[in-house]
Amino acid sequence: MKNKISKKIIVVYLLFFVLLGSNSFAKDYECHYGPFKDKNGMMRTDLFPFSKVEINHFFKKITFYQRKPFPSLKHDGIKIDTLKFYKKNKSNYKTEKFKQRKMTNDEKKMLQNPTEYYWEEVKDYYLEIWFPIDYRDRNPFKIDIVTSIRPNKWFKTYTCYIPRN
């Protein structure tokens, strides 16, 4: 009897450690747009983080928010669907291909110049998200959103940090 109970307790502790004590659940990172070249040719990065990425390494899922949700729950942000990711090469992960969806009226209200799609210039193309394998050991790390078709060479780079509390 004691042996069965102790085995159950050990199993519960192991499950708790694996699921809650490890890096198995999604981690949030705040992201700045950039570096990018401004109209004068200078390399810049946005000052305030307005994007967010959630990476769940245990389930190999990533969710990118072009506009992060407000903590006060005034809005849910503007997000790309939750995507699966896998190893691209020795140094990068990449997501499955995806297309942008049309923005809702609530999402359009968050933008100064509302459009049907967040990135109008690539609304008909498939996109991918690339990020480094060692993102958990880097602060900051870069996320690239690129077209899956090479000749276009469209990409957006975001620099992501562990949020400051």
C-alpha cells in the first residue's frame, strides 16, 4: 500500500517538474521593429516594444503579435495564427508557411492608417518566421518574417527581449 502511494507521489512530482518547473510552457518576449534603414539611410530600431512573440518550445509553437495585447485586456492585439516551427538548419528554426488574414474592424481601429492586411505589400504571398536556435540564451535575439519565395526579398526584422518587470 505504501509503495503504491509513494510511486503515485513520485509520478505527480515528476509531472509537476516537467510541465511547470522546466521551460515547457510559452515564454513571452517583447519585440521592437528593426533594425531598419530610415529614409536617410541610417540604421534604426523603434524605441518602444509594440510587438510580442510567444514561443512554446515544448509543443514547438510560436505566436507573433504585430501589435501586442494590452495588459488591461482592452484589446487582444493583432496576431498571426499560432504556428508550428521546426529546425531549418544548424542555427535557425522556421515556421510552416502561412498567409496573412484580413484584419477585423477592432484590429483596424488600433492602427493610424488602417488597411485590409497588416503588410499590404505581401498580402498574396506565403510568409515564414525565422529565429535562432539559441534564442533562450540570447537577449536580445532577432526574428525575421520573410516571403517564402526568394526573388521578392521582402522581410521584416524584429529584435526581441525578455520583458522587464
